[in-house]
Amino acid sequence: PLTPHLVAGRSTSLLPYFFLDLALCVQAEQGMDLQSLNIESLEQLKYTGCVIKETLRINPPVPGGFRVALKTFELNGYQIPKGWNVVYSICDTHDVAEIFPDKEDFQPERFLTDPCADSSRFQYIPFGGGSRMCIGKEFAKVLLKVFLVEVVTKCHWTLLNGPPTMKTGPTVYPEDNLPTKFTSYVHN
């Protein structure tokens, strides 16, 4: 079950976005018993996984990352010397990735097949890429799936201030802390 400890103690920076995107389109997986969640049942929630991936594509939880150039190279006509710090933008990477048509649209269905299968693995990098990818990536995806199922099946929510203005720091976060009213569904 969704408990304050689960959310507060293991929070990820992506949770605020679910309230934005869920309000637009998410419904619980049809025909599945969502009362007894376990790893096997979570793996069967394919569309829910697509919603998570699409949310990460549009709203990555961190704006980018840093790397050190291991050798001198050229990028778009500019020479980057060995040893320089290089900053990359996850948002910009997703915005220019050719594998995502209609980039502005929230389309979880685009992840029903692997859009990266025939292209560079660095066109979709919500958790960073390469050997320094976020170590908590898989845990975060499981936690987000549990959170998503619990919220969608147990309550209705309203964003009290409407869509928030987002700020960027080490993570991306809502300026107003996303005040939200939850109302439990009444089950007979």
C-alpha cells in the first residue's frame, strides 16, 4: 500500500510530474488484479511503464550532467580539449532526438516498442548514460510504478494551484511545492 514512509522515505524527484501527466491521461491497466502488487505483476503493467518512460522523456528529473573529455575531439566544428569539463542537457537531448516524432505530445504508446532499438542509445537518457548512469534507476522505476498504481486506483487528486511553474537546480522541481488535494475513492 501507499504509505507516507514509502513516498517520503524513498522519494524520487520525478514524483511531481506524475500529478501533471496523470491528470492528462493515465488510467489503471484494465483486467489486472492490482490489489496484490509484486514484482511479477508490476512487470506486466506495460502501459504504466510506457507512461513512466514518456514522463521521463518530457520531464527528466535532472537537467543534465557533467563529464570530463578523455581525449581531444571535435563537436559541431568546435575542438574540445582533453581534460575539459563538458556539460550535457538531458532535456535538449530528448528535444533533438530524431527517434521521437511529435515531441511536444504526451504519447506513452511510443514506448510500446523500443524507439531506441535502431539508433544511438544516447537519444533517450533520463537517468544519464554510460558508466555513470544513475545507480538507482531500476529502483526508481519500480517505486514510480507502485506509486502510480496506488494513486490511480485509490484516489482522485486536484492540483490546488493548477499547473506549476518548474524551477531547475540540481533537480527540477515545482516552484510552489505542488500543493495537491487527495480524495479517497469510496468503495462499496
